[in-house]
Amino acid sequence: MKKLIVFDLDGTLAVSKAPLDAEMAGLLGTLLGIVKVAVISGGAWSQFEAQVLANFPHDAQLKGLSLLPTCGTKFYQYDADWKQLYAENFTAEDKEKILRSLNQVMDDTGFKPEKTWGEIIEDRGSQITFSALGQHAPIEAKERWDPDIAKRKKMQERLDAFIPEFSVRLGGTTSIDVTKPGIDKAYGIRKLRDTLGIAIDEMIFIGDALFPGGNDYPAKEAGALSIQVRDPEETKRVVETILACLSDWTPPPALKA
């Protein structure tokens, strides 16, 4: 029996930058009544507040929920309020080099869109994230920009050459995440193991970017049983299956196919 279910956020639990819908929030609330749950994402803590917590059931057992923003470089747990356990932040020199390299790669590749929605490069303290169309781009525009991941793979290759001392991963629909070396979702998985006392083989990880180079792939490399999903709708069906396997839960009539 698995003791911890770990989720990616964007593209897995919710559409990029969007909050959990009512069905997903309800399923996660039910899941928390049976097993511990964690969410690891490249998003900042503010994104977790807006996407996950804003729509979470008020009666959910939040002490069983662990939240790991910026690919696991930060860790939050609930004890009357949300407490940050650690943060692996960049130095000023690190940030300067990463930002310079990102701008150089954009110039070299020519992947600068004419229209953007918000910041293209966001400093999240322990992670720097490139979002090709900006932080608030509509999902339709994002899905058109790099549907085969070819643009970001080319950028990733150049960034690996410029900043080999850092970890460069593809995340979301148009984003690239840069963290300290060895601090990625595998790091987050190991932190969950150490903090919660749950062995990695007692975890399930669910994400939409489990391909090599994707920012979910390190969780699979860490040894967690991993389930690839296409989108939040498929994640819901996976959660329903887990609920059915771990308990006598059955979907309410409105959720049955």
C-alpha cells in the first residue's frame, strides 16, 4: 500500500496557471482523508496559494499535505498555518550569470515572440524560470508556441553549455526552469522521504513531463513509481483509480462515466 501520492501542478492538477477546478479539488480532499499528498511544481509559493489552496476544501486534512514550490527547492507544511521548512536560494552572482545566459540564448535562437503577457523571466529565489510568452499568457497561445518542444530543447542545449553548473529542465507548456545542481524534483522526493519518514518505494509520482529532460523526470529517476498523464482530466481518472484501490471509495453519480 502506498503512503504518499505526489503530484506535479501545471498540466497535471490544473491547466497552466489556472486554479484547481471543483472536481479536482474534491478528489484531492478525499484522497487526503486516506493517504498523504504532496505537490511539487516549478511555480512560486504565490502560485501554489492561487492555484491549489484557494479552491481546496475547507475541511481537508491539511496536515497531510506537503507543498514544494520551485521544483522542490522550497518545502511548506501546515501547522495552524503554512510554514516554510527550507529554501535553496541562489546567490546574487548565480542569478546574474543565469539571467545573462537566458538573454543570450534568446538572442542566439531568435525565440523572442512579438507579443507577451507579463514577465518572460521570473526570479523565484531558489529558481529562475523562463516563460516564453510571459507569466500570464493564455493557454491557447502557449500551446501553439512550442507544441513539439523543439524550441525549448534547443534553448536547453545552449543553456547547458553556458551554465553547466546549474540544472536546466523543461516545465509547463512554454517554460524552462533553472535551479542549483542536484536540486530538482528528485531532491524534493528525497526531502519528502527524509521529512515524512516515507520510503521512496512507498510513493507514487504523477506528472505530465516525465520524458527525459522534462522537469518531472527527476522524480522518476529518484525511484518513485511514476505515472505519466496527458492533462488534468486524465489525472482525475488516475486519482479515482487510486481511491478505489486504497479504500472502498466509489465516484458519486455526477462523476461516473
